[in-house]
Amino acid sequence: MLYVNRSPLRYLPVGFRTASDGPLVALSDHKHIRIGAQMSNLPAGGASATVDIEAPRPPSLLRGPLDFLPLSGQAQKYANWLGVVAGVYVLITAVSLIGAGFKAATGDQAGQLFQFASNPFIALMIGVLATAATQSSSTTTSITVGLVAGGLPLEIAIPVLMGANIGTTLTNTLVSLGMVRDKEGFKRAFAAATIHDFFNLIAVAIFLPLELMFGILARSSAWLAGQTSGTDGGIFATVFGGLGEFVKAVTTPGADAVKWAAGPLPDPWYGISLIFIGIALILFVISFIGKLLKVLMVGKAADVLHTAIGRGPLTGITSGAVVTVMVQSSSTTTSLAVPLAGSGQFSLRQIYPFTIGANIGTTVTALIAAFGFTGIEASLALQAAYVHLLFNLFATVLIFGLPFLRVLPLRGASWLAGMATENKLYAAAWVLGVFVAIPLALIALTVLF
């Protein structure tokens, strides 16, 4: 046990972060304190030590991408929010560029071009690998929305979107490895991380076969897109259609400028260049928005997490979704929860619904991206975005709603954490196997045979 000013430190940190003025350790109330040089002499493991606080240090240590501006206080906060708005503008523009580029590059041959991914298992593995590589399901889903608007068949896009759910769980699993030296803490943290893995794997195992047999996601998303894209009439279609027209009008100048710059290129290189520019912009802007929102919202998000966890499943799911919308990153949401589980502040059952809520909250990015289109393209883009939303909603209702399914992720995570605690090779095998080796092997086997 670590004692601060002769009082026990209630929150066990994952590790000490070193700053120029000394080591830092995060307390449970989200404050940061600077401690003396005795920290370097602390005994390892569960031994006790006493240190004295030199001075309280409440400000956040997070640095944003706009911190180079000569601003402070509220002015810096307003600048960060303007940066978020600009980032959303670039995101919508980038997605529309991908749609336009894909249409220009493939014409009516999109289905033939992606014939290799017509096998749903290949498409699923592509989603896993792409998301694991970018560490962002929002990036994968936004790119997929743009491709669908440009002509990518929805039956290929649906498994990709499901795979994004699996790939995004890599981040919090890696976070849990930071506690590997604390046996009990690692066991709790690894279980809290991999419960997200197991839930999403079970969701795919249930809904991918159902989708292939009955098309429940394609049908329900098509109906919902028709109600909100201006194609079927009604108040929702009018409101959403008008919003889409406004967003399209605002973002068109930016997209047209890029198209003009790429104009001299011959086909299909003109379309290919738009796709790559759009992907590059999405990779940049998702990270940019995420960093800004972490600076602006992570303290509030942590407060929501502390307040909501343990107050019932519905509250946990809702708070997980809200926090993810606040920071625009399900990886950040679940990674916030992992250290709390590792420290023993919250049990695995308390963390469980919070991580499920993160699945729902992360679908907002693709919905925003879909508003960069109008007409039939808007309907296609919204349908792809709704597939991701409905998949996560249906999975939450079914798996968490049925007791015999609800316990499976709990049991799976606890079982795997127990093995990984005794032999760390199991943890390495899980990370490398689920997110790299198995997807690559399945793609290779399917292509070859």
C-alpha cells in the first residue's frame, strides 16, 4: 500500500508518468499531484511506503493539437471547439471525396472490383485488420460509408462494419498489459478489457449468420434510411433531408477544390487520388478531433464514468454511450474503465455494461459522415451508417437482455484472464491471434482455396 501524507492512497495507478518537474500519479478524483524524489526508492509489489506531497497539482496534463496557439483559459477552450467544428467539416468532406473517387474509379464495376471480398468472412477480417491497424473503428466505418455511397455493395460493407467492432477492442486490451507486473491487478484489468472482445465476437457470431440468411440489418437499415434521407416523405425525411442538403452545400466548396486539383489526372487515377486523399484526411481528422475532445471532455467523461458505473445496467450502458460520444472514441472510453477495474474500484460486472455502451456511442461518427451526401447517395450512406448502429443496438438488446447469453462474455473474460495471469503467453497469443494471425490466415486460406 502507498501512503500519501500518512494517509492511504485509495486509487492504485497503472503507472507513474514522468514530467519535467517530477513523477506524477493520478488520484481517483482525477487530480494530479507532484511527489518527492522518494518515489524512485519505492518498493515494488505490495510493500508499503510513505511519501510527502510537495504541492497540489490540479490542472490537466493533456495537451491538444492547438496548444501552440498563444491562447489560454476560455480563449483556448473556444479555439479547441472551433477546431472540433472544423474537424467535422473536414471529415464530412473527406467521406464525400471517397464516395466520388470510388464512383469515378470503378464506374459500374464496383461489385466486380470487390469480388474477392464477396465472401463475408474475408470482408469481416478486412474490417478487423483495418480497425486494428488504425486503432479506430470510426475511421473504418467512415471510410466504409463513403465507399457504399460510391457504389460498394452493402452485402460486402456489412461484414466490414462488424469486423470494425472486433478490431476496436485491441486498444483497451493493450492498455491492460500495462498492469502485467501486478498479478491481481492485471487479472482484473485483462478481464475488463477482454469482456469487450468476447461480447463483440459473440455478437458477430450471432448476427452475421442471421444477416446472411435473412438480411435483417440490410432490411431494417434500408427502411430507416428511407425515413430519414428524404426519399420516402414524412417529417423525419424532410428534416434530415434538409439537414443533408445544408451540409452538402457547406462542404461542396472544399470537395470541389480537391477535385479541381486532381482534375488533370486521367481515369482511373483521378478517382483513385480522391480516394487516397479522402482516406488520408479521415486518418488525420479522426485523430485530430479525438485529441481535441479528450482535452475538452475527458475530465467530464471520467466524472460520468465514476458517477454511473455500479448504478445498474441501463445506467452503465447509457453512460458508456454518452462518454463515447463526448470523446468520439470507444477505445478511449473502454481504456478509461480498464485501470479502474484493475485497481479494484469496480468489479467486472459493473464495468461490463459500460463497455457495451461504448459500442453504441461510437456509431455517431459514421452517422455524421453520412450527411455529406444527398439524393440516392445519401440514402446509401445513411443505410451503411444505420447498419452499424442497428447491429450494436440489436446485439445489446439480445445478448445483454437474455441471461444465458449475458453471462458468456463474463465467463469468457474471467477464464482467459485467469490463464493469462498464470502464463503471459496466453495474453500475447490472444492479442496476436485474434487481431492479426487469424484474420490474415482466414483471408489467405479463402483466397487460395
